[in-house]
Amino acid sequence: MMTPLLNRRIAELELDAAVLRHRLLHVPLAMQEDCNLRASHRIIGREALSLFRAVRQETRDGDDGSECDEALSRIEAAYRLVHEAIAVLADLILAEPAAAGPPTRH
């Protein structure tokens, strides 16, 4: 059985991932560095890895595999949420027309 602390950490990761996803998709690219979004992404990645390890350690001796699977699925979903937002940004950046220069007046 997982501890309330571990459940709370997973819930916090889910919230942090949702907030970061929102910020990635709504903060203009030019301002993202100022908002430390790259650092936030690294922190979420480290926390997700730490949580994977903690869940595995805590449930290693337990016989409730479904609780472990559910926790690991939640962690993976939170991490994937952020990466999907990054993929959307990459697609938008790559889809922009190549340096066509500033618009001209006619």
C-alpha cells in the first residue's frame, strides 16, 4: 500500500505538469526563457523519475500490483502531458515560414 506522502507527491506532479503544459502553450516563445520553463521541465522530469523509483521501492514487497500500476500510469501521464505540449510547440515552430523577412508595404 502506498503512503499518503507518495500519493500527494504524485498529485503535485500532475498539477505541476498541467501548469507547465498550459504555460508552454500560452506564454509567447520569446518570453519562455524568462519564465524558466526549461528549468521547470527538467524539475518535472527529475521528480517523475524519482517517483517511479519510489513507487517501485514502496510496492516491491506488497502484493497489490494494481495500485502500483495505477500510480505509475499517473506519473507517466503527467510526464507525457508536458512532452505533448513540447511536441506541439516544435510542430508550430517548424511549420512557420522560413525567414521570409518582415512584411513589406504595398
